[in-house]
Amino acid sequence: MANFEAYQEYQRIDDFEEDSPPGEEDLLVHVPEGLSDSWHHIKNLDNFFTRIYQFHQKNGFACMMLSEFFELFQFLFVVTFTTFLFNCVEYDILFANRAVNHTGPGQNPLDRNKVSLPDAILPSQQCTERIQENSWIIFLLIMATIFWVYRMIKVFCNILSYWEIRQFYIKALKISMDELCNFTWQEVQDRLISLQREQQMCIHKKELTELDIYHRILRFKNYMVAMVNKSLLPVQLQLPLLGNLVFLTQGLKYNFELILFWGPGSLFQNKWNLHPKYKRAGNRLELAQQLSRIILLLGVANLLLCPFILVWQVLYAFFSYTEIIRREPGSLGARRWSMFGRLYLRHFNELDHELHGRLGRGYKPISKYMNSFTSPLLTVLAKNVAFFSGSVLAVLIALTVYDEDVLTVQHILTAITVLGVVITITRSFIPDEHMVWCPEQLLQCVLAHIHYMPDHWRGNANKSETRDEVAQLFQYKALFILEELLSPIVTPFILIFLLRNKSLDIIDFFRNFTVEVVGVGDICSFAQMDIRRHGNPLWMSEGQTEASVYQQAENGKTELSLMHFTIKNPRWQPPQESSVFISQLKEKVHQDAQGGPPTQLLLSEAPLCSSLLSNGSGNEPDNLLASVLAHPVLTASGLPGRDRRFVPPSTAASAAASVLASLSSSHSQLPHASRSRSHVHLPSTDPDSTMYCSDRTIIDSMSGSDSRMKSTTLLSEFASAEMSLHAIYMHEVHQQNSLPHQRTFGQWQNPVPMRELSSNAGSQTHSVHTAVSLSNMPTPLRLGGWTEEEEGDAEEEEILNSGSTPKQDSRSSY
């Protein structure tokens, strides 16, 4: 790593004093100047801004405190109820294994042997004796009591802290609790920035920017996103028989953060500063050994606590999911975004609500994509199991209708319940025979919302390998529950045998990719979204970046994160290098828009395109997106336009460029009545102030109502649609710039190892996998297994003369 000494040294932009003295990090200090309610020099701005954000997202003081108290009592209930079930219930009587005889005056002879619920509950004295005789129960209760007292103290501290935040909202930001739900986070953020000019919350900077606030809230999360992007965390496992698996649970993630950020012996000396010893390259080997010992100790601690954590996980899962499974057995077959998927797909500087909204919009298309794969073998088995189970269930139901005494037969209710669950589960494996899916188009629609997709997925959407990799991002809920239950067992071994081997790489990563920003502290350099330092030439930053392969972010994360943050925060002024990148992107969009289809044509095709992609939302931004995705399919198929003339073929890139060049014009058509509210900031109608300016306009039907809330929602929808179009466009251009090199399946990326840097690391060449060279004509598209390819004239004549047709599959299989 001698070739990287200039880069490896910790980047110090401008040194400044520590924000708060040791031991006072969590205080919110009021320094009155004139007004007693002024907020000056707030110590630990990270916690302060994070609590402001959480206060807004969790809907205020009352909701947050109720959640805290119910979480506290939930733990108490689980422990108490479990102890009661194990020690205070006579199960022989409850299950009628032992007869009970009620005798007494006035007792009905017919009811003497009837078992009631109090008969199965032991007296309190006998219950207490049972608990006292079991030393393990007493030990577990002591451990649970200590943890509960700790949680109770923490809840009361949170009450005091969030009461201060409540006062800050009311007195400083002028937002009452009744109106809090009507404000978006961007509006709260604008008021924070304005307040900084009046009252110096941060004394090291006169003005705060949107990026400063994001850096404070997402300091550690940006590091986690960068480490997943560079494949530094050992979450991908190669197991015999099972192959390549991704394992990342809440418990494992908690241990990663404990080791790296805020635990004893972590790399950070406080919330905002990396320890000075990790900023120097001279003692990297010694620091790696020290970190390895810390990881070993934490791994051993996890191993010792494994039984207790496992018991809690099982109990919590039982109480949480049993009723849901009984009521909706098919819920286990539903899917959710995995922990790994949330980190892999997250932009730098993307807040939680922005990530959840984006992944929520992508939930429906990715569910349709995953459902487009069926197993013929499982389908046959499921149909027959459903038939046999349904037959038996039908007989049992008929018998109970004929005579209700059938229900008194032992285990008859259990049989009915189990058969119903079996039928529900097997039906989830039986596909809808009337549905025809388009895997390539569905995957493109998924890309529009999740913004990241490995190069080797393109053109291989109908392959089971691609489906398996998508499943690592979008897993079954049953698999999620199983992983969380296994987490206490697996986590110690990952820490001891895998993470320890990454100690030197972790030390190098934090030294190489940490910079100090005035008024913010130490942050991940990738979070700066600096094209010059971390850009990738294959992602439209050629000639603007000086980054080596080691310094580049994978999968265009720097470029896409920059565009996402710019669109979400239109008032933010990017640095010079980022402004140049955005300007060049704008110029290329305008060039490609000249050869793209008119926006009016795309709008006229919106209903047909929405139907083709099974998009039932019906709002204008989603319809525009559907038009961009499906327009190349329509033009390639030779369907005439509304004017009865054939439309020239186009690509998704040209269609996206055409809409992007027109989308900014739609902002100026939004209602201006809401501008009377000082905290509402609609995009400027000045053509020079918008990102894209064009004579193309979007039809008047895209304007919102006069309501402030509706206009704000519409602006948010347009911003999301604009970013989706950027993701499509940038991926298409990336494919054009990529080298035609085939990539193997089962690998998300192939980053340069942290400790093994080749001598040509300064080169800008980056090995790109499975890139597809695109011409001006659209590439062949697969529609539900149909291969739309241009055949030679001789082959066409041979097919026509023989009268045969190729086999057409309406669904993909694996």
C-alpha cells in the first residue's frame, strides 16, 4: 500500500475544537442571550438533529412516549407471562389427562367433572414455591429485571430529552404539535437552516446546509452503506450444499455498529470524531491486532449470551407471529426487503423515510417479478396436496354442519385448522394461469424504483440465477424470521472467524475514507458525493474523476446518490466538481432528447403502457414512468401511433431523456396559491433555475389542486418520478459506456481488496462485467418468454414455408 500514502493519510479539511467536553455529550444546553428560550451552541448536534428527525417521523411527543412505555411493558409482559405458563399451570388438568371432581352444596352433578380454566391454575403459594425451587428461573428473572430497570431508566431519560425537542419545535421552529403532521421533513429542515442564521446552534459555521444536517443524522449509516458497497463486511457466505448466501440480521448489524462506532473500544472517540490513532498509517498493523482482539472478546460474549438471547428471540417471535400465522397463514409466503437489501440499495445521504418510500414504490413490481417464476414440480405437488387436503376438509365441514357434536371429538378442531393452513400454503405455489409476465420489463420497472442493479442482470431477467440474487434483496418473511431466530447462534461465529480476518481492511478503510468537515466532524468521504475523488468513469464521470479503482464507489453509487440528493434538496448548492457533473448530464439529456419521442406521445400511450406493465396506480408520474419503460416495446413491435403512422424505434434512454427535458416545465404549472405560506417552497418558475429547460411541456392535467397538502404530495411524486427516470437513463448510458465483458453469476461486485492494491491502482480502468453495447436502435426485448428477434430473410422464409412456430412460454421457470 506504499503507492497510496498520499491518499491513505486522514483527510483534514480544517481542524476545529471538539464540540463538547467529555461526559457532557448528551446534554442540551441553553445559553440565553436576550431571550430565555434561545438555543445557542447545542452540544452534540448529532443527537440533537437525530432526535428532531425522529420526533417528526414518529409524529410527536405523545406517540413516541406511548411507544416507549408500551415497549417497556411488552418486555415485562413477555417475561411475566412466560414464567406464569411454565410454573403456574397444571397442564394435566388442562389437557384432561387427570380427572377433576367438583363437590359442594348446590353443585350440579353433571358439572362435577367439567374442567374450567381456574382448575388448571395453581394457587399463588404453590406457584411461588415452584419458582423458588428452580434456580435457573430465578437467575433468568434476575437478568431480566436488571435489563428492565436499565430500559426504564433509559425511557425516562428519553422523556426528558424529547420534552426538550417538543419545546424546540414549539418555541424555536414555531410548529405546534397539532400541525406537526402537516409538515414535511423538508419544511422542518428549511426552518432549521433559517434558525441557524438567527441563533448559532452550531458555533463553527455561520450557516448550515442540507448536507450538513444529513451528515449529522446519517454519519454512521453512511459508513455502513459504503462498507457494504465495497464488500468489506462479511455478510456473504459460501456454504456447502447451500451455495452463496447472504446473512445479515438485526443482531449482527447491532454488533457491527457496536464494534465500529459507539461500543467500548470502538474506532470513534465520541459521536463525531474518529480516534486520532486511527488517522495515521504508521501503526496500522498494531491497530488491526487490537481491533481483532476486541472482535474476539465481543464474539465470545455473544457466544456466552447465546442461550439467553435465543430464548428471548423464540419467545418474542412466538408471541408476535403466532396469531398472524393462524389468521393469515399465507403471510409467511409474503416477501420483505432484507437487511442486506436495505443497505445495498441505500443511497449515500438518504434518510430512513426516503428509503422506505422508494422501496415501498418498488414493492409491487418486484413482487410481480418474483411471482413470474414458477417451479413446475412444486406446482404439480401443490395442486395435488391442495386437492387431498381440501377433500378431507370438505368432509369435516359437512359433518359439523350436519351435527355440531362432531366438534367435541378429540383433535377435530386441530385437524380442521391444520388442513386450512396447508391449503392456504399450497395455493401460494399455484400460479395464476391467466397472467402473462414480462420479466425484462418488470425488472426495468424495479430498477426505476430501487435505482441499483448489477450489470449481469440485464438481458438475463428470465434466468433462475438472476431470480436467486434478487431474492437476496427481497426475501420471504418466513426466511427473515428463521434468520432472526438463528442469529444468536450464527453471529458469534461470523464475528470470531470472519470479521476478525477483516481487521486490517477495516482499519485501512476508516483511514482512507474519512474526512473532517468544519462544523460536522469526521464523516465518510463517500458521503461527500465527490465525483473527483469517488466517481466512476463508466458512470458518466469520465474526465471528471481522479479516483482509482480502489477509490471508486461500486455500481455508480456516487453518481446516483448525488442526483438523488440534488433532486430531494433542490435548494442545496453542490460543490464545483458536482456542479460540473450535473451540467454535463443535463447537456447529454438535452442531446438525447432531440432524438427521443415527444412527451405528448408518451402521455398518449400511458394507458396502454400501464396495462402492459400491470400498473394500476393511475397517477401521472407513474403513468409517465410506465410510458418510458414500455415505449421501446411498442415501437419495436411496429404498432402505429395515434396518428396511424409508424413511430420510429427508440430506446428507454431517449424516452427518459425526452421526459426529463420536459418534467421541470411541469413544476411551473403547479398551483401558486400555497406560496403565501412562508414555509412552503415550491420550485421556481424561472426557466433558468430548473434542472432541465425545454420547450416541451406536460399537459395541464398534471397540475395539482389548490390544496397545499396535495401540491406538496404532487411535488414529492414528481421528484420520485424524476429520480426514477434519472436511474433508468444513467443505467442505459452506463451500458453504452461499458466494455463487452461477460460477468459470472452469484457475485454482486468484484472490488479491489483493501489490503492488496496493485501497482497500477492509479489507473482509471475499471473491470466492468456483462456490459452490453447499445446502438441507437433498441435491443431485442423478451415479453413473457417470447423472444423478439430479427431473423434473417432466409430463416423467416423457412419458418413460413414449414408452417411451424417457435415454442412460446408465458412464464419463466426455475
